[in-house]
Amino acid sequence: MKQVKSLLLILSFTLLTGACRKSTQPGVIPPMPKPAFTDAGQKSDHPSPGLQIQYIVGKMNEGKEKEADALVLYTTEMQAEAILSKQPSDWSAKDKSNFWKVFTKNKSITKIEILSEKIADDYAIVWFRIYFKDGGFTDKETEMHWNGAQWKMMAHPQMLK
């Protein structure tokens, strides 16, 4: 039902704004228009998407994978809709461990700063900066999915780039 509502929201946005996809060349499919995102806000008394990212990455950095792993949806691509149609089970425990080892630079994170967060229905995009013990930092972006009770982070291999 939520998937249908999300699709109707995107369709309504497209029809109301006239943001229909127009091909510039025969055989070329232009990208889909992005839904209108709003500034992030809390859903009831639950943490915002940014606070949830800080919690998840912080727990992974502390080596407390089991506490945070339930809040992560592992996918093979950065696309919120893909996780709804299939949840890849090809991420082994070793794959997950290696992902977080690289993502946290061997658990050397000193600070996680939320740069921005936007919400569209049950999806959010969070932009954040991770600071490391060596003085370096990296900017990351991830999608979050609201499952009715909490925000879940979508982890995918492109996040390591």
C-alpha cells in the first residue's frame, strides 16, 4: 500500500509540475524527475534520518555491528525503490564486515557531522561528513527508508567510492 502511495505521489508531482520526461533523441530515455523533497523532520518521537545515521555509523565504528545491523538494508545499488522489490541476500556476513571495515577506515571515525537531510514520504536522503583520526574527512550521501517504526540506512557498494 505504501508503495502505491509513493508511486501516486511521484505521478501527482509529475503531472502537477509538468515535469514529464522528454526525450532529446530517438531511443534515448531521459532520467526520471526527482520527487519534491522537504526539509527533514521527525516522524513522531523517533530520531530524524540524520540522527539515525550517526547512531548506525557510530555503532559500526565501535564494533557493535549486531546493534546497528538491524537498521541497515543492504542493496547492490543506490535506489530506494530497488530495495522494496528485492532485498539482496548475496551480502554475506564477511561482505558486510568488509564493507564497514572500509567505510569506517578500520574503526577510525572521530566525528559524524550531518550536512543536510531531506524527506519525501517514506524516503530520505542524508548528506554527512565523516572525520577520521588521521585528520582527513569524506563526504557521504545515503538514502534512508522509513519502515513504519524507524529509519533504515541503505548500504550499497558505491558508498565506498
